[in-house]
Amino acid sequence: MKTFNRIATEDDLKAIVDIYNSTIASREVTADTEPVSVEDRRQWFLNHSEKRPLYVKTDEDGNIYGWLSFETFYGRPAYNGTVEMSIYLNQDYRGKGLGSLFLQEAIDLAPSLGIRTLLAFIFGHNEASIRLFKKHGFETWGHLPRIAEMDGSRYDLDILGKEL
């Protein structure tokens, strides 16, 4: 499948939110427990910039099937070279190796954006995502036991990092 990356536009926000919302029910990917609206995510979208872009991945027909977010970490100048990154794929595109391609593209792109360190915050029980990031050289830099609570269960959060 030929794919294309581009910077997200505000017109893409509904598709981005739909992909995000499709992950909530699994309780493996996000700490949101209820679907979010486009309006809920508008400021998050607007916080992205040329140096902290939000990319979408599209198929041959221009349909968005995934997105990548680079977000400022901690908001202090000393951390300008560090970002938290997120990758989300439409459920029909998961498990096909596309996440690995997208993650490698993000790693390759990061230095041109002045990014030296990538961070990913991943639930400890999200074994598929942890495997994906470790396959690309990320290491566990932190472990926060039972920090998230959803549906009466508590979950660990792992911080994975990669220095470029």
C-alpha cells in the first residue's frame, strides 16, 4: 500500500478524533474513558506548530488512516529538544506493519525539527505498543505503577525513551 504523510489541517480534525476515539474502549491506549469531541481537541490541535507538528497518514485515495503527534514536553526551555510522541492508527490498519513504518519515519524526521529525545507514555499492559517502540530502539526510562484507574482497575504507565 502506498501511503502519504502530510501536516494535518483543521479539516482533518474530525478524522483524527475518530481514530483516537476508536482506541478508548480497549483501555490499552489512552487514559480517556469517554469519547472526546472535535471541540474538546481543538486547542490541542492548535498547539501544534512547525516545530511540533501533527502529521496524518493517508492512503492512495486521501483517506486518513493514522496520525502522529509531536508535543512539547514539560513546557520549559531546557526541554526544547525533547518531545512526547503519539501514533494512532485506524483499527482497520493495525497489525499490518504500518505503525512500524510510521514510527521509523518519525524517528528519521525528528532531528530536522530540532528533536534530540523522543518519549512515549504507554500503558504497561499495552504489550503491542511496547514491543513496537522497543523494536525501534526505545528503552524503558520510567515505570509508574498503578497510576491510572479505569473501570475499577488500576494500570501501570511506562515511559519509553530514545535519544537520537
